[in-house]
Amino acid sequence: MEDYDEGSFSRNPSTSIELSSEKDIALLKRRENFQTVYLHYEQQDLNAIILPVRGYGLWGTMKGYLALEPDLKTVIGLEFFEHIETPGLGGEIDNPRWKAIWKGKEIYSDSGEVLISVIKGSVDKNSSNAKYQVDGLSGATITSNGVTNLLSFWLGDMGYGPLISQLKNQELKDV
């Protein structure tokens, strides 16, 4: 897989699947059948799993990485490396203060449902759902929804959900 290129794999019908409009919440059109996932070790201990993610924002596709704790349910960080969101609005996905509030957020309910989301406004820290919620970006509702949708897609059954379930059921040091 040295020559792996997500773009060419996702466009090629022999290496990807077409997504129905009901399942394509990240507005990808196609999803590649192969994806590189990164396991970060310090000495012999796994300390992060890093998942490539992408989905449509206001003006185009946002591409990034989601880093998870070894428990596979807690966010270490979310970083976008490519997007064309409006500076000062949706472009605030690059703001270090916004990126910092992702750390420690949980992804899944006890039953395995993807609950992580960017909400409109600020998170009520007293809410029972606060551990799954991130403050919205002021004036950037479509970008905020795009981030929620891309995470819901990639962490759900059409994305990494089956891999995460499999990894939870085995010793990660053996992966």
C-alpha cells in the first residue's frame, strides 16, 4: 500500500463504493474500501490511534485527522490539514482554542451510538451530554454541521465503526 492515494481509491469503482444519499451524511459520494490508519506507540505501549477523516463543509471538502486515546472512545485531538472554509468563520476550525476543546471529549454512548457533535452555541457543562459536545463556531453553522457529519460518518458503521469494534475486542498491542 506504499502507493496508496485516498483520492484515486475513492474515485475508482473497483476500490470504492458509491454511497446512497441516506448514508452519505459527510457528502463524499464514494468511500474507498481501503484506508491507512495510524497506531502511535511510545516504547511498546499504544498511546493513540489516528484516523483520517473528511467531509464537506460550506465551500468544499475538509480533510483532517482524528486522534483517539487507546480506549478508542476518547478524543485526543482533531486537526484539519486541508479546507477552504471562510477565514474568521468556518476557518476557525484551525483556531488553537477551538482545537483544544476537543481533548477528552467522548465519542460513543454506552450502547455504541456515535454522539460526538459540534453544537450551536456553547456547551452547558452541567448537561449530561457535555462530554460528547463541542462549542459551535460562531457564524459557521454549515461548517459546524459538516464537522459533526464527517465524524458521525467516519466513526459509524460506514467508516471506522467496525474496525473500532474489532479493536475493542482484542489486545491492541497485537494489531
